[in-house]
Amino acid sequence: MFLQVGRAIPTTPWELVLTSSRETKFVLAILVVFSLVSWYLIALKWWQFRRMRQQADRFMTEIERAARLEDAYHAAMRLPSSPYNRLLREGMHFFGELKPGGLKADGPIAPPQATLTTTQLEALRMVLAKEVAAERDAAARFIPWLATFGSVSPLLGLLGTVLGVMDAFIGIAVGGSGNIAAVAPGVAEALVTTVGGLAVAVPSVMAYNLFVNRLGLFAGELEGFAQEIIGTMAREGRL
């Protein structure tokens, strides 16, 4: 255990890792796992948000060409499944359950029996809000893990540093040498885990903040689209 005294002095960070104690190597192994998982999640969420942005642009382009809500619905259903057409489908289906036949009027104005009462309108708003929340939760999946890695990794690195310093000083006490040449390698080895912890935490925290911001924009767009559905129904005389 007490290898600090009498061993070859490491001259590179990699040699510090190779000659480190079992405790240090164990902490570094955990940090390597954290790093691999965090980078996988960063790549995964970046791809998912990029895909949702492309789906949103295509969806909005298609429905802007529609003159009426039914036309927008049919155009959206021809597109690949996305949060936006799922939200539209949920709202249209619920409206159809409240007022069967209310979405089949030939003219721009629905028949009087197809309009909603205040209670039904509030229920429609709640259904849309529920769908928005479900899509936001789905998009937020795995993002909290980045925050966990960002907060735990420095603490884990600090734990490895403390263990390494303790090991170094115990080795010095056993060897009976207190000069700088005997102290420096052990202290340098102890600091390796701190560097490793920060190397994991910095990209994890940056990615977490970036994805939380994108998640907020995504949820805001969905909420705005839900309100647009309500507004379109009102404009066409369905509310």
C-alpha cells in the first residue's frame, strides 16, 4: 500500500495513473464510466433535439398551407410521428368526442351544435396541457443524469484526492522521509482524481444547461401551438 517511498518517480500524468494506489485507480475507473455515460447521453440528447427541430420545421411548413383545421389535421397525419402532430391529434380527437361531427362541416363555420360550452372548452385546454406536459417529460428524459454526473464527479474526485493524500503521508511516515522528493509524487498522484472529476463534470454541466434551455424553448413552442389550436377553433366558429 505504501509505495510512495522508494519507487520510480513518475514524470507524466499517465505514469501517475499507472503507479497510483488501488483506491485511486478505483475512483478513476468510476469516473471513466461516468464520462462514457455522460458523453453518450450528450450525443443522444443532441440528436433528439436536432430531430425534433427538424420535425417542427417540417410540421409548421405543412400546416401553414392548410386553409382549415381539418386540412391541417390531415396534412399533419401524413407526416412522421412527432410531438406536434401528436398534440394536434389529441386535441382533434378530444374535440370530436365532445362534439361528434363538429369537424366535418363543409363551410368555414361549424354548425351551432358543434360549438363547445365553457366547461368543455376548459376540458379541452386541460387535455392539451396534459399532452404538452407528457411531451416535455419525454424530451427531458435522461437530462437530470447529466446534472447528477456534473455534481457527483467533483466530489468523487475530491474523495480520491483525500484518500491519495492520506496514503502519501502514511507512506512518508512509514519510510521516515519528509523531503519534497518523497512528498511530491504522492500528492501529485492524489490530484489526478480531482482532475478526472472536473473533466467529467465540466462537459456534463455545460450540456445540462444547454439542454434545459432547449427543453424550455421546446415546451414553450408546444404550449404556443396548443393555444393556436384553440384560437383556430374559435376563428372557425367551433367554440
